[in-house]
Amino acid sequence: MNLRIAGKNDFDRVVEFYKNVIENTENMPEYGRWIYGLHPTDDMIRSYIESSCMYLMENDGRITAAVAVTFSQGEDYHSVKWNTNLDDTDVAVIHLLCVSPREQKQGIAKRVMQEIISIIRAKHKKAIRLDALFCNTPAHRLYKSLGFKKCDVKNWYAKNTGWIDFYLFELVFGENVDCRREVD
């Protein structure tokens, strides 16, 4: 199972994949709180696919995992207290990581993240950043196991949750970077 970039012909399959994940993932209301149409949306998925930022892992023609990666960060991350001061174009940001309910708890999310980290490194980015709801403890464990550090907490508004705390994680590449500081 390898990652590939989703094409425009994958749109309907990707939408159905996310809907299935949301409807059938145990504890989705507790951890992820995704509601299709609010987060994620058709427009969001279409935008990621059209900009070649959506990656899929498949097994026997079936999507088993999906993730979006943007190769620069947006303004919404400017107010975060990151461990490193980097230009937007030095950073990649991970969005919408999920695994099919049938394949969860088998290490697939970790394998996807490891491949994404390799892809981002090959593009010579200096860091990877992402956010996760404060209550998404399985995601926190995954990111920390891969070396990400929690840098900040932000109370942001999302259509699917209202005002809620997000944890901001960063993985920095490079030999001379001190990124041991982690927010509790």
C-alpha cells in the first residue's frame, strides 16, 4: 500500500470515503467531531484534489486512508507560538487525516504519516505543522510518537464544533534546531 495523489476522477470516491469514515468511526463525536458538509466539505475536498494536495492509500482498489497536505501555511497559523520562526513557504501543513473504519487500529495512520513526512522532506520543507482538537487524544498520541511537539493551544471557531480548543503541533527538520519545548 503506497500513497498516491488523488486525481479529479477520484472526487466522488473521496467524498464517499470521508462520509463513511464519519458515519462509522467509533467515537467520532468524542474525538474528531467531524460532520460532513461542515467539516470536511465538498469544496474543501475539491480544492485539495484540484491543487494536487490530496493523498490516498488504497488496497484492492478501495481507499483505506486519505490526507491532505498543503506545502505552505496560511495566515491562520501566524498567531501560533511555534518553536521555530519560519516563512510560510518553509512549512507544510497536514489536514484531514483519516483511515477507513475497517482498517483502524492497524498502524495505517502511522504509515501514512511516515510517507507524508518523507514526501515533505523531499520537498525541502523545514517543518510540518498541524492542528487537532483538544479532545482528539488518539491523534495526539500518533503525532507525538512521530516526534511532533505540541507548541500552543488556540481557541478557534469551526462550523462543526463552535468555539473549541485546538492543539498545534510541529515537527521540525534540521540539525541545529532546538525544538524540545512543548506546551502542557
